[in-house]
Amino acid sequence: MDTIEEMLSMLLDGAVETLDISPHLHQLAVDKYEEVGAWLAEHGTPDWRIYPQGSFRLGTVVRPNTPTGEYDIDLVCWLPIAKESITQAELKERVGRMLHAFVRWKQRQGHGDGPASCKATRRCWTLGYPDDGFHLDVLPTIPDPAVPPTGILLTDKQLRAWQHSNPIGYATWFQLRSQLDRHLVEAKRHANVADVPDWDVRTTLQRLVQVLKWHAMLYFANDPDNRPPSILITTLAARAYAGEHDLFTGTRNVLHGMGNFVENRHGRWWVPNPAHEEENFADKWNEYPERREAFIRWHTDLSIVLDDLVQLQRKGLHVLATRMSESFTSDAVQRSVQRYGERLRQQTTTGALRMGVGGLLTTTTAGPRVRQHTFHGQHTDPRG
């Protein structure tokens, strides 16, 4: 008989799974960016490289709540050029020129599977594949000599100085945090790795990051400027994750601990990139204080939602689903409920499940009740 935490974990996991990128679409995106990378190596120089970064590399993609529902896939375009020999604008223009040439080449060849468009944004070039349900954001970068071998310097048309990052180093760190779940480690140890690729095995940390991003996407649907960056949510969640295997309990515990990893460095809010200390994922909080306030409101709202769900322990599946649908995508929740209901029916038929007198479940309400967090920061400036 499932506890309330186990039941809510399965409902959340089943719902967020429907918003994840499918294996077919994942492979299609890989094929597309490998094609771009091969063309750039052939027509640019062999040293050019393209590789994924962000949620696509981390396995925490969530389908956007937009009319098109296109997945946003972030890529790094790396050129082995010293920063002294090129400007940000020149790098951005050089990569864009090659990407436009790739689009024209695909069109001349009569290939209907090429990008429909190539547009410049603040930092990237966006290759559109609307018929496939995603677009590729290609970020022009060069090596960062201060952080070898994977540190990068990237362009930003609104900032004069080169920006620092290290997506490969970050992904390695995130993977290590995911492996705190000993259940997953043991499962992989006994699995046939050829039959169960790493990408197909979602860890608890990956799933709970998806839950947090999903709720934030909906919470800020009408206020996108104040929505916390995905990398900020992911970093705080991974910092606070303690290896829980249960998704619901892990999500509540992470919410409880996230504030412990927000620093205040001499009056500036700071959440460092664990793979590059000079990169601050909370930098916008200093420029726009309302964004920190919005983060706190979102954090409090989600904490209340999860607390409310625990209090519905004997109300039945439909009541839980109704409350969950108020804060999450209703169709995704309902699909998860249908799958869970089918599982219960199968267990009842086989005699594996017995109903309690007071409802569907018994419960052990493990996990802390999440307090409201003001995110004051670990290192408070004594001057205030």
C-alpha cells in the first residue's frame, strides 16, 4: 500500500514525464546539431565544435507552456581563437555568417529538413525547426584560458566584457550530485548499460528539477521577465539535494534547503556557478530587486502547494489530482492520474492492494514542513 509521499511522487513523476522531450525528438535534435557541426567543420575549420549545454545536456528539459510548445535546445559553438585576436561582435558575426550559409546550402540542395530560419538574439543565433517542434540556440564561444580545459568565454551584445561559463564542468558537477541517490547507483550497477542508456534513466534530482521548473513556468506565465532562470533553480536544487530517492519528499526537502545556498557578498546576492566561481547566477537580483522578491513568492507558493497535498492524505486520488491541477498543467496531471489509477486497478485485481477503511492510503508524513524562506544569504554584510 502506497504512502501519501509515494503516491504523490508517482503522480508528479508521471505528469512531468509527459512534458519531457521524447527519445525520438531527443535523437532528432542530436542529429540536427551534429549535422550543423559537421558542416561547420567542413566549411569553416575542422577545429570548430558544437555541443549541447543547459537542460538538454542535463536531462531536465520541460516542454514550454507556449502555443507552439517548441523545445528550446541550447548549444555551444566553440572556436579555438584567443580573445585578444577577436571581438565579441566579430565572433558573433562570424558564426552567424556560417550558420546563414548552412541554411542556404540546405535550401540549394533541396533538403526540406533544414532550418526554416536563422535569427540573431542577445547572445545566440537561433535555428528554427518548427515542423520538428524545437529550435536550436547556438551560442558563439571561445576558450577561457583561466579555466582550462572546458571554460568558455561568450558574447553578449549588451555587455562589453566577455562573459564566463563552463557548461561541461557544470554538467559533470550536476551528474555527481545526481549520483547521491544510491538507489540509482545500485540499479545501474546491476543493469545492462547497453539496454538502458544513461539518458533514459531519469534520476530523482533530474525529475525534481523538472518539477520546480514546471511550476515556475506556469507561475510566471504572465510575468516572464521575473521568472527565475532555469540555471538558478537547477543550481540551488542540486546544492540542496541530499540523495532522496522519493521524488515528493526530495522536492520538499530541496525547497526547505535552497535558501542556505544563496550568499550575500558585501551587499550583493550571489549564487556561484559551481564550475566557475566568477559566474553569478543571481546577478539579476542585484540589478532588479523585484526578481528576488518574485523568486521568494514563487518559492513560498510551491511550498504551500506541496504542504497542502500532504494534508489531503485520506481524501482519495481525485481530490489530490484536483488540488495538483490548480498549480500544475491539468492535462499532464490527468494523464498521470489515469496511469496511476490503472496501476491501482491491476493491483486490486491481483490482490496486491487492499483498501484502508479511511481511504486509499495509509501515510507517514515524512519530510519537513517547508518554512517560508526570505533568502537572506549565507554571508551577510555587516553594513547591511
